[in-house]
Amino acid sequence: MPELPEVETFVRSLKYGGMTGNSIINRQIASADLFWNRTLAGSDAAEGFLEWFPGKTVRDVARRGKFILISVPPKTLLIHLRMSGDLKVTEASDAEIGKHDRFRLTFTDGDRLVFSDPRKFGRIWLTASPEAVLGSLGIEPLDDGFTPEWLYDKLHASNRIIKSVLLDQRVIAGLGNIYSDEALFSAGIHPARAARSLSTEEVARLVQAIQTVLRDGIQYNGASIDWVYRGGSFQHHFKIYGRTGEPCLICGTKIEKTTISQRDTHFCPCCQPRMEKN
DNA sequence: CCTGAAACCTGTCTGC
DNA sequence: TGCAGACAGGTTTCAG
């Protein structure tokens, strides 16, 4: 499920309370449980992992790219939801261990923070130096530093096609398959264009499109598709993703689907020409 | 450096 | 109803 807007929705909910329950800030931890060992990344950290938590207190929740950062001084619990991860705060009365629960923290009041993940792709880290995990991440696309000038330089230093670059977390942190397709459509750029072929104007449109799509996604609490993530409604506002064969909302041309970087890629052949317009 | 394929996993949906 | 196969919002690793 999770791209930047969905992860941001989780973070806000855990921090301020919301769809996953009440805020976890300033809650003291009584115990921790791990139900699927491979969920814990960094096998060397496994020793004493669960025993570290009792008595510690959650002090902050933040986001970096698609990572959730839960500050439990003096360490940080990092969570990446990958494809099917889910986080929720459950009441003390809800003691059942879910079929897909992989990790949980039980607070002293009995409530729990539960990480469930049917496909087992999600990962958590407990570390005193989060930068060791997050260090290779690229720019935050909603930060001030994400400008057309910055992106133009990055794209023109690359030999890759544009969608591959957008999906690369080392360049921009937080974009995934849906929001990349939506942004490229909004900017009128074919996903298979060479990154270095984009003009100054096209890069400016792309920066604007990426930020608008992400902000819209956050505003709708992210997108919920199928059985995975619940609570968001941005899926009702997709203009290109998942609309293969349907008419483009701009020109009516049938939307096409191809594969780029092993991901389904949707585009309008009319609004997103393969070659630059003269 | 770049691309493509495979691997990690399970649940859901489609078609016969 | 059953079953095989395709497919899914992500990332890492390896071969070429």
C-alpha cells in the first residue's frame, strides 16, 4: 500500500490520534512481541531485541520517505510497510493476536501498537543511529529543496528513463508506482522518455505535478485499494493509475498500460507523447 | 552505470 | 464449486 501519502497518514494518526486509534506519544512500553522473525531487519540486532523495550517511552513519530520513525529514546524504531504492512493501535480489550500480526508493542495501559503484514515483506529496525538505515534516501519531495533546478540537474546526469528515476528512492524518497504514474500524466510526460531529454519547462511541470499529487493524496488520507490499506479515499481521484482501456479524462483517448522497471505503467498516448513535441 | 529477472510472501480475483 | 494462474501500492540482489 504505502507510498508517501499513505505513510504520512499513518504517522499523523500515530502522532495525533486518528483512524488507527489514539496517539502513542508519551506512552510507556510494558512489553514487545515478535511473531515472524524475518520482520526484524539486521539479524545481529535480534539478540536482546524484545527485552530492550520494557520501561521505555515513545516520544515522537515522524516520516522519512516511506519509513516510519518511532522515537523511543535512546533508540529509534524504524518501520517500512513495503507492500502489505499495516499499523494500528488496539484497545486493551482487544487481546486477540491477528493471523497476520508480525510485531507489537504493549503499553502499560494495555493498549497496543500492532504491525500486521500478510505478505511478510515489511521490515522493522531498532537502532541508535537511524542514518545507517536512512542514509541513502534521496530528497523529500515536499521539502523546499525539491526545486526544478535541483531535479533538472539530477535528470540530466542520468542515463535512465524518467519513471525509473522517479521510483528510485535514492533520488526522491517516497514516490511509488501510483503517484509516479499520476505525476507523469499530470505533467504530460511519457514514462519511457529519457530522463535527460526533459526540457526545463517539462521538469518544472513535473516538480509541480509531483508535489500536487502527493499533497492531494495526503489530503484524502492516501489511497485504499483492494483488501490492503483502509481509510484513504484518494483511489477515487486517480486520473491514470488502474484506468487501462478507459478514456483519458483530458482527451478521451484510451489509456494504455506497459511495463517499466517491472511495474505496471499507465499513460495516455495522446497527452503523454513518446517524443518531445516541437 | 543501467536494465531485467528473480526472490521474498500471501490473499484475492479471473477464467475455465 | 474447484483450481490454476495472474496479479498486487516495494526493495534487494544478482546476472549480463
